[in-house]
Amino acid sequence: EDKVVQSPLSLVVHEGDTVTLNCSYEVTNFRSLLWYKQEKKAPTFLFMLTSSGIEKKSGRLSSILDKKELSSILNITATQTGDSAIYLCAGGMEYGNKLVFGAGTILRVKS
Amino acid sequence: DGGITQSPKYLFRKEGQNVTLSCEQNLNHDAMYWYRQDPGQGLRLIYYSQIVNDFQKGDIAEGYSVSREKKESFPLTVTSAQKNPTAFYLCASSWKLNTEAFFGQGTRLTVV
């Protein structure tokens, strides 16, 4: 059965801290790993990773895929209260029909 | 502006009633999806469509139905057969299957 597991389930940090969110996957014919940020309603796309070891960065956020370990991490440096959200990880299949989502990590950044 | 529009934002349904959730996109995407999100769980796929007049069941299709008569529109009907319909429903689209998907703002359905 295809599955994506995220950890931790929730996390509370203070502004300025650095956080690392984890995602492990077991997805048939794996093709890509996607990260989304969900603040209130619509998840917004952050990164899509298809090659192992390549880091994708956008400002204070970065992500790496490790195909050998079947995992990915999302790093957020110098966290701000606006980073508070649910972070969703999803695995995409080469020939499949769907993205397999994890349950998400709830991040709360305190000022 | 390009994007995905879901309506209504909130919907209340009496037990035994069918309701239809609207999803419209003007991104010219071929693929569209419906997901359900429950607290503490990830998004679960209900139905998806990769082209007009074609759609496939996802993991939790029982009690739901869809149509794809136009490229821009992918309405979801929650039927009375769905035993636990109270949830947050998200519609998404992508230019083809399994590429970066864009989400609508969601519809929160409550059965009263």
C-alpha cells in the first residue's frame, strides 16, 4: 500500500528558530516528492523534487530528496509567525493517477 | 486572474440529501482532482479526471459522483450513500496527471 509518513505531527518553536520537517514515502513507481503549505484553506505549492540530493531553495525554505532513504526534509530557517501552517508532503507516481499525501506537520511559530 | 474557484465555501446538508460542490478552473489544465481532508489525516483522493468526459475513482469514491463535461468544470456530488460526509473538500488541477497541482480554497461540508 502506498503511504507517506510525516514527522513530527506538530511542532512549536520560537521566532528565529530553525526547523526541519521530515517526510518518508513508500510509493509505487515513485516519480516526485512535493511539499505544500496550508495556512487556512488552500494548500499552496512549495517545491517539487524529482532528483535525489538536489536542494531546492526559496528564501528561507529549502528541501532535499534522498531517494536511497526514501525520504525528504523541509528546512525553514529564521522562522517567522507567518510560517505557522500545516506542511503537507506528497509522493507522485510515474504512471499513476494520484498524489499520495501524508497527514501533515502542524507548525506553530510563537513570537 | 487565473485560478481555481470552489463554491460554496460552507455548506450544510441534512441527512439523506444530495449536495453538489462546484469547482471551476481557468488555468487550461487537463487534469482535475477532488480530495477530502479530515482532521489529523492527509488529503485522500475521491475522484480524478485527466481529460474531458473521462474520470476515475480514487481511494474513497464510495458515496460520491462526478462529471467532467467541460474542461473548466469538475463538480462533485456527495450523495446520501456517503456515510460520513462532514469534511473539508478540496479541488485541484494540474496541467497533466501528477505534476504540480493547484488547489482551490475548499468547501467545508457539514451534515446537520
